[in-house]
Amino acid sequence: MLADPKVSQWPKVFWRMFEPSTLPRVFAVPPGTDFPKALVRGLQLRSAHFPPEALARAQLVVNTRRMARRVRDLFDQGPACLLPKLSLVTDLGENVDLAKIPPAIPPLRRRLELTQLIARLLEQQPDLAARSSLFDLSDSLAALIDEMQGEGVSPDAIRQLDVSDMSGHWARAQAFIGIADHFIDSDEDALDVNARQRRVVENLIARWQVAPPQHPVILAGSTGSRGTTLMLMQAVARLPQGALVLPGYDFDQPDHVWRRLDDALTSEDHPQYRFRKLMRELDLEPDQIQHWTDELAPSPSRNQLISLALRPAPITDAWMTEGPQLANLDKATADLTLVEAQSPRAEALAIALRLRQAAETGQTAALITPDRMLTRQVSAALDRWNILPDDSAGLPLQLSPPGRFLRHVAGLLARRLDGEALLTLLKHPLCHDGEDRGAHLLHTRDLELDLRRHGPPVPDSDSLTKAAIRKEIPEDWVNWVSTHFCDQQIPGERPLVDWVKHLRKLAEAISAGSSDETGTLWDKNAGQKALTVLTSLEDEAKHGGAMTAHDFADLLGALLAGEEVRDRDAPHPRIMIWGTLEARVQGADLLILGGLNEGSWPEAPSPDPWLNRQMRDKAGLLLPERRIGLSAHDFQQAVGAPEVWLTRATRSDDAETVPSRWLNRMTNLLQGLSGQGGPEALAGMKARGQQWLDWSETLEDAPEIVAAQRPSPRPPVAARPKRLTVTEIKRLIRDPYAIYAKHVLRLKPLDPLVQAPDALLRGIVIHEILEHFIQDSVLDSALLSRENFMKRAEALLDEHVAWPTARKLWLARLERIADDFLQAEIGRRGDGGPVAFEATMKLVLSPLDFTIAGRADRIDRNSRGALRIVDYKTGTPPTESQQAKFDKQLLIEAAMAEQGGIEGFDPLPVAEAVFIGMGGTYKEVRAPLTKEPPEKVLAELKVLISSYLEPDQGFSSRRMLHKDTDIGDYDHLARFGEWDRTAETHPEDVK
């Protein structure tokens, strides 16, 4: 735009944006106003009558890069003009040679140095804190040091606090706070970020006092919550052409309320407290704060309502006196919707529905909440309509694929490799992600199946080689796995430099795979961010000293958790998800304030292990309520927007939630204004919200789905099993469907990936201990002793059980029952001894042509030639009643023995069959051979088997389980849960 030649000759004195004033110049915009848009509008109006270069001479200072981008975008929308000089509060003064202040020390370096100092302190005084709290203490102390530097508080101010009533705690705290002296009193060449920023501002202010700038300097968007920023705001406000523009200033708040905000201990959590503090520093009164533009707030009546609702305590007095003066409550709440959902899921779905409507109608809408769980639920709900919201927070780097990958690789250094850790990395999308990725996944599947079947609990090179032979896996791939995954655990301490180099080398090698290609670990946005974190750690690692692998893994996880990465996918242009910080500098047609519950919004203050509220106030530090006050200001600013939704869940995790204090105040105030239609206005807000909740419930009500029926498949007779083991007869009685799934469908449950010292392993090992011990004692009766029993048990436990804790526990149990077992064994030897171990049993049931097979743990023969069948149980042996009805193992084995079903034995009578319980206590339970003679058992067995060979007999699921809580291997296949034990079976022919 060309300027009038005559106008361009105007003297520069007429280019003043602001009239001279003896008072500091402070402007503000009311809550609910789109602050960046109002800021640009005010600049355009004030420069409209000046030549184009007048606006270019102005310097606009904003508090965040987001606001700078938004201001630039608004100027780009037109009309065409020269732009003001845009800069950030943190960059102000950087382009001027103030004192040649060196660059700030990287925060990571300070953190590493703090960690070392605290670690040494804990080594000298281990009673101060647990070693596991090392990084938490380092972070907390680093935050305290940053705050002391930002607020200009010296260590002497902390030491001189009156702590007579808490000397014990203070003595421990001072041991840590004393570390801060080294950093706060450091020289000019080793300044922290906050210390350097304060030094820059102090030098800039000193320069302005000598030669103040004559061009307009406008600082906009800051509330002065930090000491350095507050100091800069005071200086700007006193410049000849300086001005402040405050966001969300409550013009409706009376003077007497402003005066009650002077005490930080009682007013820090009020949304307008920071503005009152600024006014005190500038010697201004509330009526001396000017409007930046003449435009009204989107809803002045709503601003009046919220202003009264958020009054400082005691609030009820103000409500009683000022409440009757409120007018137009219906107008104030007309565009307010209150959603009180029964669960977070219902809340998220209602929000998603409203955002979907906004997307369809072309309305810009934003969800504002600090609750990241709620934002993820809303994003998931929007995904069903292919709506990808523009989420300003992105994804924590530690949860991105590169972040997870690096944490898994670091875990190799800190922990012993097990099957789960190995397969987790092998299946990761960044592992071996070159051209041979398909072959890699095929080999990984084969290796997993072998590990599930053969173990071992701790894979090593030898076990991997054996697995490769069994599965015919290529040797080069197995060598790659052995080299990069096995024996990576490193004990002891090492310099951080070595840890970082080793991690990067190992991660890149695992990503590249067994070929010579380069992996894609550092590709894309998340990979580049992860590489930046690791490179920064490499650069500063020399300041980290020595640490263990566990400490290094924790450090890496903490660094990754502190970064975020945004997806490159193009989001929806009008549907946004903002944090409260982003909401301060953005604007939308619809704002949804979600998660309005205590603990979420506002968040609970973080515990301070160093100073209490009174000590912080006396020292000049910020109070814990500062964050609550900033959140309150964000709420007051956002709730004044043109259209607003207020949402919360009344229950979460099966517990009632507490509504946000600000929402609670607003609803209570409306409820009490019965003379002005407050209850009706509140009811209207809730009714509008309930309508959306009803719609969301309708959306969730899927068409009626026919529930699964209790299965009872009837396969062809030819497909039915012709052979079962003795132990499977119990399953045939209790859960026939399991027999069908195993023998007809031929489905077998996968073995667990990570072997554990479970009941199955314990049973196998105890059986082997007893077999070896009894065999030895048969050859030499002198070995039938407690000493030999425990010696044999200890040797076999060491050989077969890889878990030291399980070995000691199982050995202690055996030691507890050893005397009872030996006494009973000696008694049995008095009437014959063992003649067979693990005896094979087999009997063909005629005329059914059906085979029953089994294996007896031990066969004894007494002095009369009769047999005794012994079965060892590491669990609770079945009672005689249970054996008679369901658990017929010993009864069937006795019948088989008398029919000549024991390999190597002629048909012989069975005098006794006994379960020997080797659990927590020694116990013997005999089979009821008298009540259930072999002839009867054999006849009943034939009836049972013949019935399941009939075409119309189905294999019903969970037919006669002992307890409803019993879990079967094939319950999921039978869709148990969609039906219960009261449901009728559904016989069905299958082919």
C-alpha cells in the first residue's frame, strides 16, 4: 500500500501510537475475547491514520511462539500492510550487545550434574532418602533452582527462614538445598537458562533507563506469573511508547474485590490475582486499566455471572449482596451447555458427536482439557467418522515407535533376557525393517513357537542354535539374534558416555537387521525427535558420571517422556484439541471445556519436598496455588467465548467424582438466584447436555445381536476320538467340549512365552525327585533317609528350576513334609515294595474298539502278590467322594491292571490305590475300591464312552465343572461369558 507523499513528510512526533501519560500504560481485553484477533485489531486501528511505516516501527512482544504464528496469520489475512517487529519475551534483548552474556548451560547438563551430586549425598547419608528416588529428587531440586533464579531469590533468603517448628525436616531439606548454592552462585560463563534470562532482562532494563526506545513497544499476552516476566512488564509499561495488553481482564470485578487480592496466601488461586500484583507494582488502580479496543466481549452478561461466581472467599456474602443485581441470566446461559455424563466414555462420545456436527456445518470447534485420557477417548470416537482432530499436544515421545524401541533396547542392558523381552523387540516394527523384513517375521514366528514349546526361561546362544536346528531357521539370522540380544546385560557402573554410545550402536544394529542395510530408526518425525534427544544426551554425557544400567534406563525413559511428537497426517482444519496453554492464543466458534473435575481441571498441586507455603511466601517464591490460579484464569477466559460446552463425568473408575470448583460455584450461584430465573437457566443448560447424552446412548445401542448359545457340537462318529488317556476321562465328564476341541478340531493351547515356576513345573520336578529317591532306596535301603531325600531334592531342583526363589520355597516345603513322607514310605515297605515306575498302561474296550491309555507313577507288589497303585499329587488330592463321581483316575487304572492293561504285567488283583499329596502338608487319600470295584468302574466307563460314540450325543461345554470360577482352555472358543451355566445346551451337527 503506497503512502500519501504529503503524509510521509509528517514529523515522526506524530507517529506516536499512544498519547503521553504520567502513568504506566496498561490495556486489557475482557474474558471470552479472541485475544490475538483483538490484539491485531487494536494495532490496525491505532496505526490507521499514520503512514504504512508507522506500524513497522512498532515492536510487538508476545509470550509464546504459537501466539506469534497466530498474529502473523491474522496480519496475512489482510488488509495489506507492513508488519510490526514480532519477538518473544524470551528473545527480547538477544539482538543487542548488552554484556556479551554467554549462552545458557543446557538444562540436561544441569540435571546430570545435580543427579551426581545428589547420588554422592545419598551415599554419604543414606538415611536422607531412598536411592530409588534419585531422579525424582533431581527433577524436584532442579525445578526449585530454576524458580529461585527466575524469581531472583538467593540461597541466603532460604537459609534465613524461621523454621523453629520443623527443625528435623528442615535439616534434611537443607542438605539437598545446599547443593543449589553451587549453581545459583556460579560465574557468568555457567548461567542456567532462567538465570541468564533474568540477567538479560536486567541489562535491557538498565539500558532502557539510560536510553529508552522512542518507538512503540507492546508486550501482549503475559499475566506476569513469573518474576522475570513481571519485571520486564513493569519496565515496558513505563517506556515513553510502551504498553501492556493483558488477556482475560475482569472489568466487572468491583474495586473492593481487587483490594482483597493483595495476600498471596489467600488469593494466589484466584484468576485475577496476577493482574492485581501487577497493578500494585505499577501503582495503578483497577479503573486505570484501559480497554484495548472498543469491542464488547462475546457475552458481557456471562462475564458478569462468572466474575461473581469466582469471587474470593467468603463468596456467599458477595452472592447475597450482588447476586440480585445480575440480569439477563437467560441470555448469559443461552449458549452454555452442561454435559454431566455417567462415565468418561459417555462424556467422550457426547463431545465427539458435537465435534462431528461442527465438522459437517463448517464450524470451528476445539476441545480444551488438561485430561489426556479424555482427549484420547474423543480421538478414538471421532475415528469412526474418519475425523482426525488437530491435537496440539501430540504423542509423548516415549510412546512413539522409536521411543518404545529405545526403551526396550535399554532394557536389554539392565535386565536378564527372557522370551518376552526377546520377542517384543523382534516383533517391533523398527526391528530388522529392511527388505528382508518378511523373512525376519517368518523366522521370528518359528522361534516363538519353539520357545513356547521348549523354553528355556532365559534364552541364550545355545538354546537359540538348537531352536534353529529344530525349525530349520537360517544360521546367519540366528547368529544375528545371538550377537545382539543374548548376554547384553551389563552389571556394575559405567560412565554415561559409554552407556549412550553402546545404546546407540546396539539400537542401530538391531534396526538394521542381519543385512547390510541401514534401518529406519531415525526416519520420520518421531525418529528425528528421538535422535535429537539421544544426540543431546551424547553431547552432555561427560557431565553425567558413572551409573548402573538400571539408572541409565530410567534416565533415558525420563528424557523421552519429557518430549512430544506430532503426527504428520493432515488433521481436520476446523476440529482441534488444545491444552489450556494453546487455548490462550487461539479462537474458535465453539469451545468445549472437558474433564471439569477436581484433580483434572484444576490439577492437584505437586507435592513440594523442600518448602511449605509459608516458607515459599516469605522467601519470595511462587506458591503451589499458582498453577490453580493460572488454570482458573484459563477457565474464565474460555468460558466467556461465544458458544461453550462444559463437560464432566460424574463417575470414574467406579467412584464418584467431584466437580471442578469453578463449575461448582457457577451452578450453585445459578441455583440460588431463583428470583432471576437462575434454576431455570441451569436446567436449560443441563437439558441441552442431556439431549446430546441421549443421542450418544442411541448411537451406542447397536442392533440386537443374538447372544451365543451354549455349544454342544455333534461331529461325525468317524471324526470322534478313538483313544483317550486316563486323566482325560475326568475332562470328558466335566467339560466334553474340551475333548472335542482337542481331539476333533485338534487345537492345542500355546505354551506360555515366558516360563514361570508354576504348578505344572513343580509337579514335574517333584515327580522326578520322588522317582529317583525311591529307585535309589530300592537298590540300597540305607538311602531311605531324610538326608538323602533332601540331597536328591536339592540337586534336581538346581538342575530343573531356574528361579532361585522358587527353588528355596519348594525345597522348604519338601523339608517340612519329609519326615511324614519317610515314615509312611517305611510303613509301605513293610508289606512289599516298588516294582515299576512310570508304568505304561493300555486297555482296549471291547466291543467299542476304544483305547484307554495312561501311565502310573508307581506300582508296588505286596507280600500276597497283589498290586498297589501310587500316584503323586503336588496339589490337593481328590477326596473319595470326588473319585467316585468325577476324578476316576486311580479307579480306572485299577480296573486296567486287573484286565492286564499294565505293560509287562499279567492280570493281577489290585489291593490298594492311593494318592500321595506332596503339597503344603503330607496327605494320603485312598481310592474307594470297595465302593467302586473295578468291574463296576469298567462297566460305567464303557457306558460313558459308548454314549459319546452315538451320533446324537453332543460334546457340551462346561457340563459339570466343580466351580463356576474354574477356567478351561477352550472357554473362549465356546464363547463362555455370553452364556452361563444356567443356559440350555445347543446341540448342532458339525462336519
